[in-house]
Amino acid sequence: MNKKIVLIIILVIAIALSYSYMLNKHNNKTLKPSAENLINETIKYTVNEINADYMEISEISKKYSLDDAILDKCYVYIEGREYNKEVLNSFISDVEVGQKSKARVVKGNDASGVIIVDLKYDGFNIEITEDSTRDTSKSEEDRKIITNKYKKEIIKKIDDKSFWILYNNNPDEDYYVVSQVN
């Protein structure tokens, strides 16, 4: 009788441990970090990590999401929320001191898709490559990859908000808004 009770207890413990192991293994495979999970994380970058080589903009998956961009250490702007802001701050600082730099900016929302913007500073000009091929709010003919160069940058007030903009000759006519600044 005692042997039967001990055997039953061992069997119950073995089943419980096995179930617990399988549940943990399953959870570890299916958990995917999201922007909401990452919002409270403080992520520190070294300059080398911030300026890491990004995949060519034309080679990025058409299913690239905002969550992917956050994990890829891009500066992400989603409806007033910012992620990996230090990436953009580092780029702006490099431009201010004339140091070559690059960064990737991703903006948009889950409903209309993302716009991916590569910023490259060569010490003289800032080259912007904007990929709007995933932006479903635009017409098919307006979804394309465009590259422009800008010589100057300023902080400009537009409707009581400050924006970091790039321009060539006249900041009131031909300019590119990179992001809102606080």
C-alpha cells in the first residue's frame, strides 16, 4: 500500500514537472516583443551600435512593422510617441559637429503601414532616402523610394510646435520635416 502511494506521488510530480516544462518552452517560443512592451525599457547605445549598418532600404521586407523597427534600433515615431530617440539625437549631434553619421527613421501606424527614412550625413550634406512603398494611405503611384540631398538644417516652428527640418535655399519653401522636437 505504501509503495502504491509513493508511486502515485512520484507519477503526479513527474506529470506536473513535465507540464510545467512544456508550458515554459511554448511561452518562450511565442512571446514577441511589441512597442508597448518596449516603451518602458531604457535602452543604452554606444555610438557604434547607433551607427550600425542597416540593411539597404530597397531590401527591407514589405511586411516590415513598427515593432521590427524598434528592435532594429531605428528612431520610431508613432502618433506622438517616440522610441529609440537617442538614435536621432546622436545623428543630430553628429551633424552639429560635422561628423559623418547615419540613422534610420520609421514613422506611421499599424493601419496605414510604415514610411522608412534613411538619413546619411557625409560631413557636408544630408541625404534623405524615403521609402513610402508600404504606406497604404498613399495612392499606388505615390508609393516609391525617393532620394534628396539637403545642405542646411534648422529647428522651425510650425503651428506652435518645433520641428527639425532640412532645406537647401529657403526653409519656407523647399524643406523636409525629419521629426518634431521638444
